[in-house]
Amino acid sequence: MATLAFSPEGTLASGSTDHTIRLWHPELDQEAVILTEHTAWVLCLGFAEHGNALISGSMDGTLRIWRALSPQQIAAQERSSVLSRPK
């Protein structure tokens, strides 16, 4: 596990070195969903203030936005050449 985030409603999101994001319902002590679109370590997670969106960043160079209530990806942005390391 590399990162954790809690939604305002109490859902726990964990990002991992196995490239997955797992959503949990702690009050039920169960894993709800596994998101597998990243292709490298998930390094950061954050829920929007209202709790209905989750943002993830990965070593694969992408930032993804997920609909948290019915987990599905709603946007993705790859790292641009401006953010790439100089040669």
C-alpha cells in the first residue's frame, strides 16, 4: 500500500504498488471495488470536498478522476512533455 484517502462519507481508498486502487467500506469491514486502470504504482489519492469524485496519480504518468459513488473513470490526463524530465 502506498497511499490512503478517506471520503467525507467514510469510504476508504487505498492506492498500491500493485497498480490498483481499492475502495473499502470500513463500517462493513469489506472491500467494495478494485480499480485497475493504472499501469504503475498509485502514489496519491484524494477525494473531492463533496465526496463524489476521487482523483488518483500514478508513476505511469497519469492523473485519473473517478466517479466515487459508482466507481468508473470519468477522465484521464497523461503527463505532458512539459512535465517530463529534461534529457
